[in-house]
Amino acid sequence: MVKVLRPLARGGVVLALAAGCCTVRAHELPVKPRLYQCCGTEDFLYADNVRFRDVVRKLPLDLTYEEGPGEHAWAYWDKMIQNVLKWMLPNGKNLKGLIGI
């Protein structure tokens, strides 16, 4: 679960994650990561995902966000992984050698 605890001065936000707590100051990152987020609209974490999306959109980060019908289940993730791979490898590159295929 992601919970927005409080905004920080100068474009950051404190997030509580399932694994603990971290501070993100997007303006201080030497290389800003591209982020991909997707969530099923029937997922029990949907509201948390929308809150996270809204916070990240206010930061100077490149976020690709998708949502659609689906639950927090393998069927949704299996369908969406195709979009994730296209996003990761936009120019028709393939995964051969990248992940041990």
C-alpha cells in the first residue's frame, strides 16, 4: 500500500510503502526515472494507485499511467505486461539477452 503522508517543500513527497518509508525529492535526482503505473479499476488498491498517480503528476517526473477493468490478480497483470514491455522497449527492440532469454 502507498500512502501519501505529507508534501515536502521544493517538490518532494514522503510516501509510506509496504516495505517502509521513503522520501522522494524529484528535483534532486540526477537522472529522473521514467515511471510506469497501471491498475485495474476493480483492484482493492485502486484508490491508493490514483492517489499516488496524482502526487507523481505534480512532480517533474515522466509517468505513464494506465487503468482499465481488472482486479488485483494474475489475469490483469498478464494482460498488462504486454504494454509494459512495449513501453520499456519502444523502438521494436527485443528482450533477447536483456533478461537471459
